[in-house]
Amino acid sequence: MRIRLLIAITAVSAFIAGCDNVACDLSLIDSGKADVAEVFKSCSRKAQNGDALAQNTLGNMYFRGQGTAQNYAESAKWYRKAAEHGNTKAQSNLGNMYYNGQGVQQDYSEAVKWYRKAAEHGNVVAQLILGFAYVNGQGIDKDYSEAIKWFREAAEQGDSDAQNNLGNMYRKGLGVEQNYKDAVNWYRIAADQGNAYAQVNLGEMYYNGYGVEQNYAEAEKWYRKSADQGNAIAQNDLGQMYRNGRGVEQNDKEAVKWYRKAADQGNAYAQSHLGNMYFNGYGVEQNYTEAAKWFQKAADQGNSTAQNNLGHMYWNGLGLEQNYAESVRWVRKAAYHGNINAQYNLGLAYFNGQGVEQNYAEAASWYMKAANNGHADAQNYLGHMYRHGLGVEQNYKEAVNWYRKAAGQNNVLAQGNLGDMYYNGYGVEQNYAEAFKWYKFAADRGQAQAQNSLGWLYFTGMGVPMDRNIARSWFKVSCQNGEQTACNNLKLR
């Protein structure tokens, strides 16, 4: 019995020694050098004995469900113990638990408290996150200068995400004076470390010539580095390079390839661009159904260009059953997001009473929004509304004002309309020579009514020397372009 007891005691001692020899190190599990259960037991024993490193590791195991059931509350408990012992990784981890509300009640202020403790002791992850907290004003007042401070602390320790974000702050002038060269410098440092976001940002700086000489080839190089890492923004941008032939030979099939990679990751811009490629048959066989599908995906994410285009598809029954009401619904969404083409289209819908009840005042209101944003067609139509008193009080001077703005953008209808105003003396002093000038602009660009009006000026000798032969040549061209009045004028002698 005595011998058996000694053997038993020896066996127990050996077991305890064996457990103590297993390090509390998660890398042992990943490398297959230790069983997860053994590591968990080792970490538990050391954590209970007050080992802060083991307490943090045990918190990680509970968080991930390694060697035990996943338990956020237990994870937070052990992170707290380690954090209170000054372990900076645990402090940062506990901050994450409060930020995400895992195992504790979500509390941004408490998260910031623990991030700060870790950051002040040099924890680079906490410094980066604390910088974001100051940028977004979560758990603390928004303060770009403080954000810069913490991004710089992490950046100077070599953290590429912090370097990239420091570049963003310089690029946008947040917390520092805007400085594109400094932005490029930080982007380049991060990009050279392989940071995909910094690579695409550096590409954008070369594309736009911000802080560096504009260089599409260099932009393409950095976009491709990022895109090859799966960055959807860069994939979309690379698609744009191929679409427009900038920095690379123009190639719609390559554009489609990169748009699709980004679109499949949910990038709304790429989805909208891919829809456009299918709509026009660029790089793929034209397919309105596919176009509508991709416009829908982007529109559902709030992309205003796609929303307007989807409205266009419904309006014309392209790839979808024609539905004016549904068209207006999508166009309205885009218009409220400030899309000027949608604002113009919504004005058209109200003007024509399609998909909505006809309402000239609403039409004029939406035309005005688009016109103020430089939309030439909207400016011309707004001139029409003022000229005829539709939805607004009739005002010839305002009509001339908007016709002139649109005509200055080479809007052919507005040029002809401005000619009419000078011909009739509406809102301006009557001036046949000025009328001739504007009719000529529009006529040379194929506007049938302006061609007829120009013929009339030659026929009557108003604003130009009379020349019936030239007059008839303009009447003939106008008639061929479908202007019936010009056809009748050809009979004049």
C-alpha cells in the first residue's frame, strides 16, 4: 500500500508539472504544438494566480470560444482583471468590449477610458482607435487636433492604418492645415508597407495631381497594387482607368472585369458603373435586364446616379416593365440626394403629369434646383416656365436670364429661344442682329426651328442683308429636319 501511494503521489506531481510546462500561449494551438484544452487549463491556473498576461489570454479564449464555450461576459471579466494590472492589450480589449457592447453594456465613454489608458502606455492599436474616437465624437467630444495627436503617435510606431489616416487628415485639413504633400508623404509610407487603403489613396493623389504632379500611369500602378489585394474601391477606380483609357490603353472588357470584382463585393459605385456598361453594351453584350439588376443593387445602397438611372429604366420600360410611378419614386430619391439629372427629370415628370399629378409649380421648383446647379436643360426649361408663366409668375427678363445661362453652355434649344426673345423684344430690347447671332448658333447645330427662323431673317432682310436664295436654303434644311413651317415658307416668292 505504501508503494502504491508513493507511485500515485509521483503521478500527480508529474501531471501538475506537465500542465505547468504548457505555456499560456495561443500560438501553440495554431502551430499544433499544444492541445487547446491544455493551453486553456494552463491559462486558467496562471490567471487565477494573478498573471496579467495569462488573464488577457484567457479573456481571448473566452472571446473566441477556444477550449471553452464562447462567453463574452467571462471574456470581459478576465480582460478587466488584466487591465487593472496594467496590461495594455487587455485595456485595449476591454475598450473593444465596451465599444461593441459584448459581455458588458455598450458604453462609448467607458470604451474611451480604457483605450486612453492603453494608448498612454504606448499601445498602438489603442492609439489608433482613440484617434478614430476623436474623429467621430464617440464617447468623447469630437476633436480633430486630438485625433491627429493619437494617429501620429501610432504612425510613428509604424502602424500603417494610422499613417493612412494621418494622410487623410492632412488631405482634408482636419486638425491641421490642409497639406497635400504631407498627405502624400504619409500615404506613401503606409502604401510601401502594403496598406491597401493607403495605396488607393496614393493612387487618387496621382490621378488628381494633389501634392504630386498628375500622373495617370503612377495612379494606375497604385490602384492595381491595392486592387490585387481585393480593395473594392481600387478595383472600381482601376475599372475607371480602363474605361477612360487613362494610364492604360482603353479597354472596356478590362473595365468590366474590374467593375465586376468591386461590384461583387458590394461597392455601389462599381455596381452603378457595371449597370452602365450593360446598358450601353460597352465591353459586354447590351443587356437592359442586367443593367437594371446592377442599378437596383447600387440604388438600394443609396447611390443617386443608379437611382436616377433605375428611374430611367422604369420610365422607358427598359429591362423592366414600364412604370411611371416607380420611375418617379426612384428619381425622387436621387433628386433629394442632390443628383441634378434626377432633379431635372423630376421636373419633367411634374411638367408632363407622368407618374405624378401634373403640377407646374413643382416642375418649376425642381427645374430651379437643377438649374442652380448648372444643368443646362433645366435652365432652358426654367426659361420656358418664366416666358409662359407656368408655375411661376410670367417674367420675360427671368426667362432671358435662364435662356442665356443655358445658351452659354451650348444648349441648342436655349440658343434658339434666346434668338426668339431678341426677335420679339421680350425681356430685352428688340435686336434682329442679336436674334440672328443666336439663331445661327442653333441652326448650325441642326435645330430645325432656328434654321427656319434664320431663313426668315434672310428672307425679310432683318438683322442681315436680304438674300432669298440663302433664305430658301435654310428653309429647305429646316423642312428636311421636320419643321412644317419651313416647308410652307419654301412656297414663298
